[in-house]
Amino acid sequence: MAGATIGDNVKFHFVIKDKKGKIFDQSEEKEPEEIVLGEGSIPSGIEVSLVGMSEGDSKTVDLKPNMHFGPRVEDLVIDVEIGQFPDDLKLEKGAVLEYGLDDGTSELFTIASIGDEMVKLDGNHPLAGQDVTVDLKVLVVES
């Protein structure tokens, strides 16, 4: 059986781990990921790794930041006055919230730290700038 090629529908399970082996995300306990190869709907390093794999194949790949969530961008870390948040919002380090930007858009940020007057928000993906290991197991390949 030929392996998956661009344009094929691929259903697979994944486990994404940081370099210390801590699991960041996995699909085993939820629905498998399902994509069309080549559409760019998942990080490029994972998509490229699926090319050539067949049903039942498993693979472990090590990915550099440019092949998954990109480099860490310090401009995405901002300080916000604590008074700009609603009084009823419980601010906790590590919590993810949507924050409105000056240009009228809003983005997801992780609360990096909370001071007496300022809250540091980080708009980077939690794995940005880090090497990751991804375990893949292909379940279905359909042309």
C-alpha cells in the first residue's frame, strides 16, 4: 500500500511533548486528528512527517521551532495595568484569556505574571521557541 500523499485525507493520533518529556497535547483521549495533507491546517513539521505514512504506521519525530509553533516573539509579551481587567475576573498565572488590542482585534494571551499594578500577558504559543517531540500513529489514509 502506498503511503499518504498531498491531497489525501489522513486520520491520526498524536502526542506532543516538550524536550523534558512533559506531554503538552495528545489526541488519544479524544477524537483523532483528521486533515487533508497539504492544506496547512496543522504545523508544517507534523504535516510533512505524515507524508509517506500508511495506515497502522507509527513514527516519532523531533521538530525545531520553525517546523511547529515558530520562534518566541518578545513583542507578543505585553504589560497591562491591572485596573483594565473587570473586577469580577479572577486573574491566575497560567490562565488563558482573550484580550482586546489597540487595533480593535483581540488575541489569546496566557497570564505570565501578576504584580500589584501590572499583569504580564504572553501571546506566544506555549511551545514557541522550543524543540518538541511528536509521536504519530496513522489510523486511516483515504485518497
